[in-house]
Amino acid sequence: MNPYQCLPSRAFWRTAVADKPALDIDQLWTPEFEIGNKDAIVTAGSCFAQHIGRALVERGMNWLDAEPAPAGLPEVDWKAHNYGVFSFRTGNLYTPAMLRQWLEWALGLSVPHSETWGHDGRFFDPFRPAVEPEGFASEEALFASREATLDAIRTALRRAKVFVFTLGLTEGWQHRQTSALYPMCPGTVRGTFDPQLHQFRNFGFVDTYGEMVRAVELMRSINPQLRLLLTVSPVPLTATATGQHVLSATTYSKSVLRAVAGQLCEDLHDVDYFPSYEIITGTPFKGGFYQANQREVTPEGVAFVMQQFFAGLDAVQSVQAPASAPSTCVSSEDLVCEDAVLDYYA
């Protein structure tokens, strides 16, 4: 006898992958904890997390919108103002460090920086540069809006049973003097880049792991029973500031994030990982889940990911999607991804 003799077929490459048509590959996720239809679920992180939030809503699960759109804003304008995109209106949180920063602000452990960016008489939030497409009328309105988001984060953490966080990048930008982290390099979406004030950061494994551990500690300081589900975005970098080829930089970034997610699952209780990254990038699928630019995920890819997600929750029969393409199969143009603007600079 040896340990391999008792393993299920999904543990072997031939029986789990090679002998199957790609779309018949299954049992890709065995959840570490149950997620019930009534469990409040928060989603945040990189662009790909938006697919999960939409799928949860469409299948009748309890996605938590802690910062809903105001009554006077037409529904057609919600997405442009970042309402209903994530559970709170932070915009994309590409790195664990950004999540940790917002959590510290929300919990009163540090004071949000007072920096604002002006343009044509309007004011933009450096830490949410795209949440108001036309900017705020005044700095007071900007700070009031930011405080509303901090309040929404607190509300979401108190109510949530599960926090789904999609890790997207290791690269980021930081203020040299205050150490404040920006979601985008100043001077791209908004603001002005100043090399004397702004510095590039590429978070390695140790820093990324430490930031994520700290974020979990902060969340559980007000909700000890909170469970965490991690994913890694399969969307490659739009651009890299490392000086490397963007393909190599993407491989590094995703490798670090995937390794961190795996280590967190080993080290912390009630932390799980869902393999959306592997599903989209895996060799059996031969890049077929990417659109022509080899970066954006196709609607079919999104549908297959969500099929595996709900199959893992043993909910396939009760939430089976229709034979035609479900509305979760949205194109990348429907996502709110600030970093996509970097393609302009190519």
C-alpha cells in the first residue's frame, strides 16, 4: 500500500484532466465551509470580483450591498458612479495593502489622508479617483462621500458571514512621505505624477502575505466569525512599471498572489481559496477563455467559472443557469476596471 492508491480520480492528471474534454473537467473546488443562501456575502478586490457579486445576486444568494445608490440617481448611472459594483464604494482594491489601508481608516486606527486632486474646478479623491466621473463639487463633498464609504465598510463587516476578496496585482504606487497607497498611479486616471512625491511598489510574497494577515485580523476584530474566500484574478496586467516584459511581470505578480492565498489557507482558520485563476489560465483550456487581446475573459469563461463555483457549493441543481448565455456572462466592457486606462499609454 502507498498513499496514492486511495486517492480519488480528481487527484490524478490523466483521469482528472487529460482523459476529459476541457468543459467536462469538474470537482475543481471543495469548499472548506458552507455558504448558505441567506449568508450575507461581501465582495471586494480586483475587477474579476464583480463577476462573483453579479452571479450571487442572479442566483438568489445574499450579496451585501452596504452602500446602495441614492434614490435620486437613475439606475442607468449606477455603475459609472461605482454603485452596485462592489459591496462598498472603494473602487477596485487591487492589492491586500489597499484593503488593509481602507480597513484601518474605517476602524479608526489611522486617519484618511486629506490629499485631494483638483481639475477644472472639480475635486477628485486620490484613493477613489473614478467613483465620481465628473468629480465632486467641493472638498467637503468629497470627504463626506469618503466617510459614507468608510461607514459602509463598517456595516458590511458587522453583517457579513463571508468576505470574498479577489487579489489582482502586486504592483502599486505610494506617497513617499505619507506612505498612502493609491489605486492607480497619479497622472493616469486623475492627478499629476510627481517623482519627488510618488514611488513605485512591487509587493513580494512576504509583504503581500503580511498585509493580508493584517487585513484578516482587522476584519475579525469586529466580526470574529467572519469567513474569508480568496480568489486570484486571471486578468493579466495591463501594463507594468517594473521594466520587465509585461508577460514576465504578470507571471510574477500572479505567482505571488496565488502562493499567498495558498499559504493563508494553510495558516488561518476559515480561509478558503476558489481557483478562478486556474480555471481560466489552465493548460486544458488552451487560452480559449480569453478574448482576442489575450487579456479579457470571455463570457463563456465567466460562465464556466461560476458553474464550478456553484457546483462546489452543491447548489448546481437549485441555481442551474439557462442553456442560453446567462447575464453573468458580461463582457469586460461592462466591468469597472480603473487599470484598463493604462492601455492608453501603450
